Amino acid sequence: MIDFILAGLSAGLLAFLTLFIISFVTLGLITGVIHLVTLVYRSLVFGKTATYEEQAA
């Protein structure tokens, strides 16, 4: 009986850690996409990117 409980706890912990790591990867990807969209939007609207303005200053 204890073997089943330990197996269930280990499987649950492994699943939790896996999903926890996947959530951070997903958040990182979403943040990167938003950053790229923001850069493209700024370059289309203002005609210059933020890095160009920093170099010109």
C-alpha cells in the first residue's frame, strides 16, 4: 500500500515540476513574441527603432 502512495506522490511531483518548467518556457516565449511585435510596431509607426535612437544620441 505504501508503495502505491509513494509512486503516486513521485508521479505527482514529477508532473508538477514538468508543468512548472514548461510554464516558464511558455512565458518566456510569449514575452519574446510581445517584444518583437513591439519593436516591429515602433519601427513601422515611428520609422526608427529604439536602438537607432540610442545610437544617435
